[in-house]
Amino acid sequence: RVRYFDAVERRPGLPADVAALVDRVDGGSFSVELVNLSPQHPRSVILQAGAFGEHAFAYVEVDGRDPIAVDDKWLRVDLAPAAATRLRLTTSRFSDAPSYDTPWTRQADAPRIQPRDPNVDPGNIVFEWEPDHPRRKGKS
């Protein structure tokens, strides 16, 4: 239901000294407790709705307060030193196309790797297949 990102280091996973526990899951919502174990440093966590961002967070209740509309697949949570917070997250399931996007980069913007076509680019090395191994074409 959720994937975590370290907002400061800009990488997947929980930040150092942060623990997360999903302790309740039902139809369209779940609860997660986030704890900053560092007594001196604040931490920032980005939550993604779904492993591939295929869901969206509709609402979040922070520590039992009134729900806040989110309407996004990412939610940033800033934790004070030695602090904990409990989130009740309501999701719109399968509302987005799955992707490898992160909060900082979109895969659609990344350059695509294109294989060469030997018919278009004759500089390619072409192999023929022997019964048990490849052999470079034109060589013995």
C-alpha cells in the first residue's frame, strides 16, 4: 500500500533513524505510525501511495484530527526530533497508471535506450547461433 522515500537524501527507503509500522489495513484505508528515533535531528519522509504509485492518497488524518484532502500519490511528513505521528490514510485505489516515477524524476522524461538495427546501422556486430553458442557472423 505504501512506499517510502528519504526526502533529504532523495532516495527510496526510510531516512536514517525513522521507523514505520502499518498496523491496520481495510478496504480503502490504512494506518501507519512514523517515529523519528533521533533525539537531535528532524527527519522528512515522503510516502507514495502504492509500490508503483498506482494509487492516490485522498485524505489523511494526522493523530486523530479532522481529515485533510491530499489528492496526490505523494505525501511529505516532517518529523521533529524524537517525535512520532500516526496517520490514517484513505486511498483512491488504482487511480493512476503504475510507473517507476519518484517524487523527483519522471521516467517519461528519462532518455530511452534504443537498440541498434543491423539493417539501418551496418556497424553492428551480428552473431549467428551455433547449436550451443553464438558465433560472430563472417568469422570462423
